[in-house]
Amino acid sequence: MDSFSLEYLWLIPLLPFLAFVVIALFTRRWARLSAYISILAIVASLVVSAWALLSLVVAFLGHATGEELVKQVTLTWFSAGGVDFPIGLIIDPLTAMMLIVVTVISLLVQLFSQGYMVVKDDHGNLKKDPGYGRYFAFISLFTMSMLILVLANNFLQIYIAWELVGLCSYLLIGFWYDKTYPDGSISPAQAAKKAFLTTRLGDLGLLVGILIIYMTTGSFVFTDVEEAIKAGHLAGGLLTVAMIGVFLGAVGKSAQFPLHVWLPDAMEGPTPVSALIHAATMVAAGVYLVARTFEMFAASPDQQALLVVAYIGGFTALFAASMGLVMNDIKKVMAYSTISQLGYMMMGLGVGAYAAGVFHLFNHAFFKALLFLGSGSVIYAAHHEQDMRRMGGLGKRLPVTMITMIFASLALAGLPPFSGFWSKDEILAGAAGKDQLLYIVGSLAALFTAFYVFRAIFLTFTGEYRGAQGGYDAHGGHDDHGHGGHGGGLESIKESPLVMLIPLILLALASLFSGFLGSPFMGNAFQSFIEKGAELHEEINYTVMISSVLIAVVGISLASLVYYFKVIPADLISKPLPWLHAFVLNKYAMDDLYLWIVNNVVLGFSRAALWFDIHIVDGIVNAVASVIGGFGGTLRRVETGRAPNYGLAIFAGAIIISGILIFGGSPR
Amino acid sequence: MNPGYLTLIVFVPLLGAIVTALMPKDNIRAIRFSAAGFSFIALVLSAIVWIRYDTALAGMQFVEQATWIPSLGIKYFMGVDGLSLPMVFLTTLLTFLAVLASWNIKLRPKLYFSLLLLLEMGIAGVFTSLDLLLFFLFWEVELIPMYLLIVIWGGQRREYAAIKFVLYTLAGSALMLAGILALYFYADPIVSGRTFDMLELAKTNYTAQYGAAFSSVVFFLLLIGFVIKLPSFPFHTWLPDAHVEAPTAVSVILAGVLLKMGGYAIIRINASILPQALQDWSYLLAGLAVVSVIYGAATSMVQNDMKKMVAYSSVSHMGYVLLGIAALTPTSMNGAVLQMFTHGTITGMLFLLVGVVYDKAHTRLISEFGGLAKRMPLYAALFVTAGLASLGLPGLSGFVAEFTVFVGSYLNPNMQLFTIIAAAGIVITAGYITWMLQRVFFGPLRFGDAIKESEHIQDVRGLEVVPLVTLLAIIIAVGVYPSLVTDLINTGVAPVMTQFVKAGL
Amino acid sequence: MLSLNAFLLLSAVLFCIGLFGALSKRNAVAILMSIELMFNAVNIMLVAFARFLAPASTVGQALPPVSTVGQVFTIFIITVAAAEAAVGLAIVLAIYRTRRTISVDEVNLMKW
Amino acid sequence: MNDPVVILAFAVLAIVMLVSAAAVVLLRNIVHCALFLALSFLSVAGIYILLNAEFLAAVQILIYAGAVMILLLFAIMLTQRAGAIAENPPNNQVGMAAVVAVALFGLLALVLSGTSWLTGAPAATQPNTEALGRALFEYYVLPFEIASVLLLVAMIGAIVIARED
């Protein structure tokens, strides 16, 4: 730790921020230059992050434990009326690991984007997307926000970064803001809005949680809060409420049920963005937040807060996986897979398998980014076709993409020795030791996962090419650019350029090897590091391990029987139960439910409020005015303009007043 | 050394109004430059005051005092502290930007600019005067130019809107005057003396001397005038009308600083002089605040007119000010003042932006636009940024203020429920702003039938950009480094809070 | 027994007759005439007071005797009444020229 | 004052005055009204004489019965058109006017009956024109001059108003 000073930590988010400023203000128009600036900044951040991690690892290997592995600094951002609003940085194993994940994935995604973010001009030649500079500016801004998020040592800063990554997600989902679909399906701008609002709903919970925490503990800083909780300043039901509030924020960001609805639509953004934000990093921020505040969750009475996390996570894992089974859009499959896997992580944290959850986050970041980038490569090669029903047989034309994606799929399915196996197995082991119901749910979700991911692989890469048939009456596909021609058959499909393939290959290697860091062969080094060197006494649960491998094999085999060997008809279930298929394909009508709520409850309330405003509130104002006006209008008829009338009134009044004054018995 | 900065800030605009009015009618350049020049002088003066204000010393500074009507104890008494200084700066800044924003006004420019400067004088006077009667005088002075600005340069229903604005405000003023006189006549002759001096009156403990009923009555006499101005539900309906009819620059000033007079006055007068009554009625105020927040946001949601949407959003955002005041913690009070400042800049910017598109398209209806980002990228970027600031995105000033209000209000155990409900407002706010952005700026380029010459709709450039970028710079600066303002506001809030300590609350 | 009250009563009756005329006439000239009657009633009252009321102590004060004060007032009233009659009739003529009538019922420019 | 001749004179003058006044307000012919007004003015002059105000009586006859009457007659003459001769109808509030007039009288009568005047010794019966002149020009010079200016103003004003443009 001594070799690394906290001062350098500031550089990590600062460099991407500078890249953002420079690109946004100056170099926006020079596409290539903007990309290089952005990539340069992220490389520099990666170097600093690696240095930070290295120093921690060195300390860890030198048997430093606990607080020795934590360094933080807190400054006052501003103070108002005696409350100091802090800003600060923390570096500990968890943050260091996240720093590496964020910077590496961001770097690879940016490299990939260089190839991906092109459009065909009128002559069929490739040229840079008109928003190329803007794209890299947003990516840099996102990277900065995400780095601030993982570096934050207090709730305020995490909330700030939380909102900023939400903003970047908004901007990047809506990157092709001018695109709409003739069939009225959700456009990028609508998807961006939906994502922003859904996550903000969760942020409200986070905000309330933060308010409760500050009110009771008097601090925003994680370590102070933990101490205050230990000291009993925040305990009991209020602590549970506060932590559920915090978890709500995570539910929104990590797309957990019931706020998961935004993530599939977020696939309207460019595919590399989906890989970076909606697979590897931002959506994992919710998991990160729960991990970061794990001790607080654990301190709630009877671990109620953790139980909520576990059940929501478990349910989401299964729920989303079931939707992954039926989707036809390759990116949608991956989106539901992401939701499902995030649920897995939440479940892992919830059952107390803290290190396993974080480990799965780490592994998932790589293989899911790979799956997305691979999908991007397919989509790019297939002239921006995303519907798997119009693919098939692409493996011959896209060998590198296929192989790397199979690597990632094996990792996702949880087959040893790929990375996903090690972390998923630990989560399931944790669940098995805690709650059998969660274990069953998790296993079922694993079966689904293995099935749907290989369904996607087989549909995409094997069999006959179905793109040229055009026999589908489905709408024109939610391709990224909206102007990808479907011309040409299989021959027109070429492997993506090298700049896109290199990230795929690197990620494939990571998918293969990242799991070993936490495998029993290496003494669960990763977990031990994340737990700050705490003694781990995990026994290997061989039952769980073997059954999870079996489940994965069964899932993959089933997928191959249905979609590769075609011995089982694909409509085996959907034919006798069409309503079930339709119901799942319709995302369990959750979107319709939300739409109904927005249209009828929210907008209905708003319309009622407006009606109330115009007719009641303003009505009263105008009524007061017209009553006074009416009085005036009536009384003015007294003003006949005829002098005798006035004279009469004057004298009559004078007589009455005189009479009162003379005979009225005035006290004098 | 004090060369009478505050008097200069207040009366330089008056001089400017006179000089502008004396300019030859056909020399439009001279008129514009005179108005811009004088408002710029005022801006520079207020900036100097801000820079030279000693936050270590705190309290009232740049004080000027002279007897005016000695037999009644009326003084010409001016001074600024951490409460009023941001407001004074905002006033001069927004007036200067308003002059720039109405650079190309066609109809009777001479009168227009004169009235704008007169308006500045009235508002700056309200924020600087420390004598209640002087305060009241400026409070009323501001009405006339505002009325004329709406009624001459306004839209379709300008007469209705203008007369509604004036009558509504005057109704409040009448009650306010009664309240001021009650404070004057019932002031403790020993500790306060017979005076309209706010600082002296604050020494009288009205509740202790005359009971809670008396102080409550006076409190409400004063409060009604202020919540009308703020405006808070249910006294807000003049605001959308006035905004929709007022010309752009006037809307900017109306939303930017005129509303702040209400919040400022509640803190300066109700909180400082009648702390006990404010405490007694804090539930009511918080209730009004919460209703304003949610209700204003909900009504913004279903507006088709962008300007009306921004106007209703002001009701919502000023609800946070009221909540901050009602919660009665130093932090919430600080947040309230900060929210006033930031709302002035953000909403000012939003009104300027709406005005820009109205100038080009002659309509402000959301349904008439689509995909404007394609045609006007810079404009869209500015609008999106301002919208995000309005919905409280961190890094921009709106977040800082709202978060401070939330934290401060939540610290008062009685206000927690109110705080949570008000916090829900940020979701609704995000809803209507992102929805509006999506409909107006995103999707394919589209113009409705009401827009005749859509080729005139081009991106902002030249002079249009200057006020927008200026405000944006302030929004970002405060959002990133709030201490710029909060250090100052802390010094202003502290004495108000000692009033509560003194009252034993 | 001719007391002050007899003259005052006479004045009161005359004033009330004049008032009735002023309020009940349509013709502007008739109204002016009725007003002249009211003036006369007031004059009678002033002169009667001057005649009957006890002289106030004017010792040491440079004031005329009470009996003359009332009459001086009357003279001023007559002056004013004359001026009023002149101007009033001029107005009547002006109205007549523009509106071809002197009925006050039809002169209602002050109407709402 | 208790001389029966004086009482009789008062009675006669009062009756003539009130009757002619009533005729002024009740008759429909405006010319007749004007003539009865003159009679009323003359009887007022008689009352002045009973009150030892001979100078006022003279002024009354000269100004009221003379000048003002002439003015009124000229006005009548100038404003009557062929069809509208002598039309002097009451307006539609004649009933209310009567009520107000009677009420006023009732009020005045009540006040008069309820008041005890501090009457003193009757003033000298000799002509007091000289005293009046002294009072006017010694004590009331300024009001007198103002009154003359007022008359001038009224005259000019009347000319301006009545002038044909």
C-alpha cells in the first residue's frame, strides 16, 4: 500500500472526465481524434487502477488484513447549516477489483466501438457514424461516473455517481435519438426515458434510505455509518427500512424485479453500450452497492434486509431466465440473461455468500460483455439484423465470433472450467446452506440459462441461413441503425474487422481464466482478497457442484436436441400452451401493467390535478373576482347619471345620518 | 469603505430607466446600449458587493442608514447579508440577461427597456431594504412595471393575466401592510422602540408578550402576501397565466427573482420576527409545500405548452423552498435559500430557451415539434442540460439545493413524512421533463401545422447563446462547487436560526 | 308672538319646498329656480339669526356686531347665488345647444 | 315684535311666499313658475324688512327679483322650442322627493322645537346699512374682494360656456 498514494486515485475518474470535456468542447467534429483521446484517457486510468490493485495485492500477499487493506480520504464538499456534505475516495479490495473491471471493459468496448460505430453512406462505403465524437464523449463521461461510483466512500457521492451513470445510460440508450419504428414499437428515445424514470423510481428509495441513515448516524461515510450501527445508533426496524430503501436503489439500477422492465428496452442503444453499461458495469452497480454496504444489511435484525435481497434476487433470476427462453431478438436474450445473472448475484449476497456474489459480478462482467460484443459482431456482420429467426449458419462466416461466443456461453451456462462455473457454484452452495427454496430456484434458473444461451448460439451459428428468405412477417427488426440493408445472402456476411475481434478474443480468454482466481485450486484467493483476508472456512459442497454441472449439461443438451439436432420440436410446449408462450413472450405483461399505471394512474392523477387546478383552484379565484365584479356590475346601475337621483340620495343620506346623529343617543 | 453600493444598485437602474426614456425614439441602438449598460453597471456593483462581503464577519454589511420620517420611526435603511446577497446578485444578473434576451424587441423598445430597469429597481430594493416600510414600498413599486410589461408586450390574454397578477398580489399586499402595522404598533417600546426597522423588531418577542393568537394572526397577515408571491398552492394560479402571457425576458425575471421575494420575505420577516408562530404553523406550511411539489409536478406533466409546463414546474420547485423553511433546521433553511438561487438560474434558463423557440416558430406547443435535436443540436444540448438541472441531476445546481433541503428537512423528526413525499416529486419531475424532451427533441424532425416557415427554425447563435451559456456556467459552477454560494448563505441563515434558539425552540 | 322660531320655521318650509322642486323637476331651468328658493330660505334663516341671537361678547376683539355678521353672510350668499345662476344657466344653454333638450333625465353622461 | 301689524305682515308675507314657492315647484308652465318665483323673491324682501335688514331687502329686489329673474326668463326663452312650450313636468322620482322633503322638514321642525335659542335683546330698530357697510369694508375686505373676483370668473365662465363656437 505504501507505494500507492491516495492522491493518484483522483486521476482515475479525472482522466476520462478531461477526455469528455475535451471531446465535447473541442474535438467533437474530428471523429478519429475523439476516439483516440477517449481511449488514451481510459488506458491511463487503467494503468493507475492496475497500480492501485497491484499495491493492494502486494499488501495482501504480505498478509495484510482487515483495515490495513482500506485507505480512504474524506473532504468536505460543502457545508450547509452545520451539515457537512462529504466527498471522498476509498480504495479497498472491492473497489480495486471494480476499478479494473470498469476500466478494462470500458477500454475493450471503446476499441470495439471504433469498428462498430460506422454507417454505410449512399455508395455503400463505410464511414463514421455522424455522432461518433458525441459517442466517445458520452462513453468517457460514463466511465468517469462509474469510476466515481466505485471510488465513493460515502452515500452522498454514491448517490451522485448513481444519478450520473443513469444520465449516461439515458444519453447512450437514446444515442440514435431520431430513430423511430413505423410499427410503433419502443424507440431509442422512449427507451432512454423509460430507463431513466424506472431507475429514478428506485433512486427515490435510495434517497430515503440515505436520509434515514444520515438522520440517525450523522454521517454519510460508509465506515462511520458502520461504526454507528455497531454502536446501536441505527438499529431494529428502522435499519431494515433504511437498507431496503438502499436496496430499492439497487433494484432500479440492477434491473431487479419489479423494476427490471427498462433493461430489455435499453437494448435500443448501440450494442457496445449495452455491453459496457447494461451488462458489465452500470447494472452491476446495484450489486456493488449492496456489497459495499453489506455489513449494514447484515446488521438488520434477523438479517431481514438480506432476506429481502435474497428473495428478490432469486425470483428475478428465475423470472428473467424464463423470459430469456422465448425471446427472438439476440440482444433481448442477452438482456434477460443479464437480469437473471444480476439476480443471481443479489441472491448470493442475500444468502450471505458475499464474496461469491462479488466474484460472480467479476466473472459475469467479462463473459457478458463478451456475449454482447459478440452479438454486436453478429449484428454488424448480418447487416444490422437482430432477429435470430433471420440468422442461422453464420458460424461458417464468423468463426472467431462464434468461438468466442461459445466460450462466453459456456461460462454463462456454468460449465467447468469456465469462469461462470466457479462463482455460480459458490452462490448455489451458499443458497443450499441457507434456504432450500432459493437453492431450487437458483438451480432451475441455471437450467434455463444453459438452455436459452445455447438456443441463441444454435439459432445464430448453425443450420441454414434464413436471412434471405424474408418469410417472416415480423417487423423489420430493431437493428441498431435503422438503415442496414438486408441485401445479399450468406455470402455478403463477412467477419468483423480486427479492431472488433481483438476485444472478443481478450474477453474470451478472460471468460476462460478469470474463474481460476477464485477456484479452490488457488485457495479461493479472490474471495479471500475481497473479504480483506478474512479466514475463509468454506467446505466444498460436492453435491451442489456436481448437480450444477449436471444441470448445465442437461440444459445445453436439451438446447442442442431442439435447435441443433432438431429431434425435439421447438414448439413442444408452445403448441399445447400457446397462451403461456404468448404470456412469457409478452414479458408477463409487466410492460402493459406499467404502461397502464402510467397512463391511468399517473397521467390520470395529473389530468385530474390539472382539471382541479383550472376548475376548482383557479375557479375559486375567478369566482371571487366575478362575485366582486357582479356586485360592482349590479351596484353601478345605481349610477344613473341623472343629477336628481344623486341629489335625492345625497339628501336622503344626509337626513338619515343627521337623524342618527341627533336622535341616535350618541354617548356624548 | 462603503460608497453606498446598495443605494447605487437600487438606483442605478432608476437612472438607467430615465436615461433610456430620454433617448431619441428612432435611435434604437442607443436605447439598447443604454439599457444594457445600466443593467451591467448594476450587475458589476452587485458582483463587487458579493466579492467584498466578508463571510468571516457575517451579519448585515454595506449598511446604509438615514432617517426618513423620524416622527414615525421610518428609516432609509439598507444592508445585505447571506440571505439577500444571492438574491440581489440574481436580480441584477437576470435583468442584464433579460435585456440581452430582448435585444431585438420591436414594439416600443424605449418604454420596454425603461420598465425593465424600473422593475429591477423595485426588486433590488425589496432585497436590500431593512426597513419594513421601505420594503413594502419597493414591494409595491415592482408591480407597476410588471403590469405594464405584461399588458403591453404580452400574448393573447395579456389583460386578464396582468390584472390577475396585480390584483392577486395587491390582495396579499393589503394584508401584509396590516401585518406590518401590527408589528409596528405592538413592538416592545423598550427593546425595539417605535420603528419599522426589521432588525429592531426582531428583538420583540411578540408571542411571549401578546400570546400565540396575536402572533398567529400577524403571521398569517404577512404570510398570505408572501405565499401568493412564492407562489404556493392554492395561491398559485396567477403564475401560469402571467407566465404564458408575459414576454420571454419578463418571464425570466418573474420566475427568476420575483417569486424569490416571497421566500425571502418569509425567512426575513416571518421567520426572523415571529419565529414562534412559524414553529406553531410549520405543519401547515410543510403541508402546503408538499402539495405544491406534487401537485405542481403533476400539472406540469399534462401541459402541452412548454412555457406553462415550466411555469407549473416553478410551483413545484418553490414548494421545496417552502418545505425547507417549514422544517426549521439550519440545513433545510440553507437549502431553501440555495433552492431559490438555483431555481432562479435554472428556470430563467428554461424560460429563455422556450422563448428562443417561440421567437422562431411562434408556437410553444409540445405537440407542434419533434426531433428538433436534428435541426438545432446546440439548442437541444442546452435545453437537455437545463432540463436535467431542473430535475435535480447531480453536478448541476438543482441537485445540491434539493438534496440539502431533503437532508435538512429530514433532520427535523416531525418533517420526515413530508420530506419523503416531497422527495417523490423528483420522480414526477424527471417524468415530465424527460417526456417533454423526448417529444420535442427526439425522433424524426417534424413540425406541426401551426408552424408556417419551418426553415426559419435554425440553431441558436450569436446573442441568443450568451445568456444561456452564462446561466449554464453558473448552474454548473454551483452544482460542482456549491461552497461558492453555501458559505455565504450559511452566514445569512445563522442569525435567523438564533431567533429560534432565542425563542426557546 | 313673533319669535325666532317663526322665521326659522318659515325658512325650513321654504327650503323643503325648494328641495322638493330641485329633486322632482325634469326641466333644468326649473331645477335652478328651486335651488334659488333654497338659497333664499337659507338667507332668511341667517338674517333671522342675526336679528334675534344674543350678541356674543366682542369685547377686546376686532369683530363687527353679530347683527351685521349674518347680513354680511347673506350678501356673500347672494353674490355666489348670482354667480351660480349665471354659470348654471350658461351650462343649460350649452347643453341645450348640443342635445336639443334641457331635460336632466336625458343628460346622463355620468351613467355607468 | 309683538306688534299685531308686524304679525299680520309676517303672516301675509309668509303665506304669499310659501304659496308662490309652491306654485314654482308645482305648476307645469315654466313661465308661470318664473313669475311666481319673482313673487316669492319679493315676499322674501318683505321678510328682510321685518327683520330690520332694509339694505338686504333692497339687494334682494335688485338682484333676485331683477337680475336673476331676467336671466331665468332669458334662459327659458332661449331654450323653449315651438312644441315644448311651457312644458315643465315632474320627473319619475317625485314621490320620493316629496318624502325626502317632508322628512327634512320633520327633522328641522323637531330640531327647532327642541332647541332653546340664546336670544338676546332685540337690536336697534334704526337702519343699520352703515354698520353693514363698515363690517363689509373693515372686517371682510378680503372676502369681499374675492367675491368680486368670483363674480368676474363666473361672468367670463358663463360667457365661455354659453358662447356659440
